[in-house]
Amino acid sequence: MRQVLADVIQEVRRSVSQDIDGAEILHGLLNAPWLQSLLKVYECLQRRLRDSPAPYLDYASGLSLQLLIDIKSLPCCSEEAKELYRLLRQPHLQALLSAHDTVAQKDYEPVLPPMPEELPEDEEATRIVCLVKNKQPLGATIKRNEITGEIFVARVIHGGLADRSLLHAGDRIVEVNGFPVDGMEPEQVIQVVARSHGTIMFKVIPITERPVHNQTMLYMRAMTDYSPQQDPNIPCADAGISFKKGDVLEIVDQTDALWWQAKKLPSSITCAGLIPSTNLLKKQREFWWSQPYQPHFCMQTISTEEDMMAIDDRCV
């Protein structure tokens, strides 16, 4: 490709010497550094597609295991064999060989279902969200529309698995691992999630307009003890965070005017938890905590709606 371009530049150069209209502009364009760089990238990609490296074998982990067995069965080993045995037993090397085999075998997960060729015109746009289940909670709560029976994401906990997986508060959950959830109770949906192993696949209809909130970092010191398990007003006690008098809390989300999300400091846990907001505490006329922790500045009060108290979340 670059050779073709060089030949074209040579022809254009002759046209420039003959004072042909537009030849000088074309000559300058063809000599532009960005075009030369773009062609180099194109040629590299073409060469990569043409000469894609193939793995020499796709069972490196098995071969490593066999070597370990063979070395261990030897009556006497050289120092080199002992060193090789120690290296092959290293967890980092075993993880590397396992990753190599996964790529070599193209054993990728999750395997998404094929997209249908034809979609009904009246069908709403959906999104597939895949979460790999681990020991962490998913970090989301759900609620049911009692009129339509539809299941919605009520809130997403900051720093949780759902927060990192493109689930948003207000998204409507249509299916969980292929099971339709419309009409189900939140507890039944939770049971479907709990019985799932490995990958959990959510089919959701995204919320059309997500509110944009400008969060200001806020630190506060607790003036009393708080336990979500003893608070009858909390939407989901399992999503709450307990604290004691004197604890410093980092407020990470004030989207909900009644229930903020916070992390207790110091902490290595990335997932936040629910705590009552100052507005809610004023309504309840309780003095759980106050005073912004200096030197940070306090957020202004957020307006509330009475009907938000009726939200009944269930933790997923």
C-alpha cells in the first residue's frame, strides 16, 4: 500500500512541475505525516490478520501436571529438575498456563445467545447484562410494580458488582438466566438468582433517561450508634451499613434523598451500604449523626418526596 502511495506521489510531483491546477494541494495531502502513519497502522493490521500466531499446544496445564508427576516419581533428581518442579508448582505459573489454555481453546464465557434476525416493530430495546457470580453480593435491590407486576432495579449500591456491570436504577428486569420474571414476587426473583451458578444473565429494558447527579465528596462523623437490622424504615436491611459513635463515614451517593450510600473509614471494602440521610433523620426527629467532618464541606440539603418512603426494596 505504501509503495502504491509512493508511485502516486511521484506522478503528482510531475504534475506539480507542469503547474497543473490542484496538483500542489494533492501532493501536500499525500505527503501528510498523519496519512503515512495511518498507512503504517493499516499494513500492520493486515499483516497481523494474514499471519495470526497460533498456539503451539492447547493443553499446557495438562503437560505441566504430567511433568510434575514424572519428576516426583524419579528416585533421585538433579538440582535442575528440583528447580523445575518448584517453578511448575508456583500458583502464578499455573494460573498463567491455565489462561493460556483458555485462550488457545477459545473457551470464552459467557456465551451469549444469537441475536434474532427479525425483531417485532413494537418490541422495546433490551440489553443483556452478564455478571460473574462470586462471594461478593450483587449490590442491587429490586422492587415490583404492584399494578403491572413488572420488576425494576430499585437501587444500585456504589462499588458493588451490579454497579460495575451496567445495571442502573430504574432498569426493568425482563429475564434472569432465561426465566421471565414479570408477575413474580421480588423474593422469587431472588431465589432464581441465588440458585444460579457462575454467570448470571439479566435481560433488561434500560431506563430511557437516567438522572445526572453531581456528587460532592462528603465526610461525616457519627454521633451515635446505628444498626440497619434494628431500623424498621430501611428499604433493605441487608444493604445497610452499621456504625458506632465516632466512626467517620464517606458519603459516596446522595441520589436518594432519604437513603444515602456510605462507606465506613478506614475500610478495604469497595461496596458501600445504605444509611439514613440527614433529611430522613430530621423527619424522624432523631439525632443519629451530624457535623461535617473537617476540612470537607457539607452538601446542601436535597429536596424529598413523601411517597419515596413507600419504596419496598429487596436485596439481590
